[in-house]
Amino acid sequence: MKRLIKILAGTGGLTWHLVFDTLAAILGRIAWPIIIERLLTRLIISFLNWLRDITTNDVTQATVEDIRDQLVRARLPKAKE
């Protein structure tokens, strides 16, 4: 029994290779460009909302809304959030 545990949990054991192979397969199947696009869109929108909230300038607020509308028209659905 100890020998089996040593094989499965050892540094060169089957378990670690299985975990690494599984993670590599999962990460290889993810559509990274879509995830990065959505992340950047959310960051940009968060920054623009922060900028809109810290200023009382109507021009800045209108510009932020225009940029958001352009992102929505460019088929970036996360710009609505």
C-alpha cells in the first residue's frame, strides 16, 4: 500500500503527470482571444465609468457614453455592463 501511495503521490508519480496533462488540455481548449477581449472591454468600461463619476464636466460624461455606444456597436456585448 505504501508503495502505491509513493508511486501516485511521489515527485515523479503518476498523479502529478495526470494533473499537469489535464490542466494543459483544459488550458489548450480555452478560447483565449475571446477571454482577453472581454477582460479588456470590462476594464475599459470600468475605467470610463470611474472617469465619468469623478468629473462634473458634461463633455467628459457625454464622451464616455459615446465611447461605450461605439463599443456596443462594434459587437462587444460586455460594454453594456
